[in-house]
Amino acid sequence: MEGLTRFWIDTDHVGRAVALLLLGMSVCSWVLVLWKGWLLRRAARDIANAVPAFWDAGSLDDGRARLLAMDRERVLLPLLDAATSRPAAGTLESAGRVESQLTRRLRDALHRGLAHLQFGQVLLASVGSTAPFVGLFGTVWGIYHALAGMAAAGSITIDRVSGPIGEALIMTAAGIAVAVPAVLAYNVFGKWIAACEAELEGFAHDLREVMGPPGSLRSPPPGGARAGPGDPDPAQGPPGSLRSPPPGGARAGPGDPDPAQGVGVLPRSPLTPAAN
């Protein structure tokens, strides 16, 4: 503490501004680390408990009531509201297909929920990447200020140099101390956010499958039904299969062998004498 006090007294306004900046970065990062850690843990627990409870509900209203009670961070309930809402008639939103409208609403709700979970990540990354350089700048400025003062005094000895330079190096240590917790918290929170994002995407996908219009997934044509455009003809078999020979009495097409000549029998050449 004596070194910090001495540095604060001997430095100028620039050195004090750097020290205050590092102090503010440290306070902001620690407040964000504590708050965000509590938020992400609570959101992960709510997602793990609320999603099974929703699918166990007997009706949609019952499921929404369960989400309302268990989803404290409001990352699941907006997805359900987006899936059940309908756009206003006469708008561009209602002009597209029903499946596209549902996908767009779920995507927007998912992005809003992820933005809530990712809040503060940019600040932690910025503090972790810039705090060491801010501390290094404070050290360089402190050394310059100390050498300038000794040069003005006219006498430079090892005792007069080592003290101010050692005190200036405290700024570098302070910058590293500010950056390390921010970097560690950023990496841990990124892993937790990725796990929550996977759960939210899965819930949104399941909602789309349940709330989507019937028949949105194309099924193969039933027996006897006419194949649509782009569907293979059931009578011809799967694509790439060998075409069966035409039935008896049917005219062979171009490239088909003549049934009268047999399969695999070369046609008789007029130069070959007939067998007796």
C-alpha cells in the first residue's frame, strides 16, 4: 500500500487517470461477472425444468401457465407466444406462407432471448483484451515522468531511479490483475450460453413442428395415386433401376430388345447359313 500511495502522490494527472480507468474497469467487470453468473445459472436451471414441464402439460394453456411460472428469465415464453401469434391481415408479414411466417417469428424471438443471455460479453472481452495495455501505458508514462523529474533535479543515482520505476511497474501488474478474471469469465459464460442456445433452438424447432400447418411435410404418394412433379413414377421403380421389358404384345421402344428374338440372342446375319 505504501508503494501505491507513493505512486499516487508522485505521478501526474495522466498517471492518476490511468489508475482510475483500471479501477473502473475492474469494478465493472466484477459486477458483471457476479450478476451474469447468477443469471446464466438461473436460466439454465429454468430451461432444464420448464421444457419437460411444458411437454407434460395436457393443453396449450396449461403449458403456457407452467412456462409463465417457471421461466423467470423469459427466454422460453416468448418462443411460445411467437408460435401461437398470428400476423395482422393485409400486412407484408401475412403475405408469405404460413410455415415461413412461423419460422420468422420463432427466429426473432430466439434472437431476442439470446441477446438477453449474451448481454455483457462484449464488455468482458474488451476489458480482458485492453486492460494489460492500459496498465503498460501507465507504466511507461510513470517511468517517463520519474526520469523527467530526476533529470530536472540534476542528479541521477540508482536509488533515485529504482524507486520510481518499481512503483510505475505496479500499473502493469494492475492491468494484468484486471484482465485475467474478465477473460476467464468470458470463456466460462460463453460455454454456458452455448448450452442454453442449443436447448432454446431445440425447443423452437419442436414448437415449429407442433404448431406448423398439417401436411407441411411432403409424404410419398399413396398406392394408386399419380406421382406429382419431381416424384418418381412408382411403376418404373426407383431412379437408376433397370427398366423391365415391355409386356407381351407391347411394342418395344428404341433401344429395347425384340421379344421375338429372345434375350441375349444375337440377330441372325443374312450371311450365316441356316442350320439343317
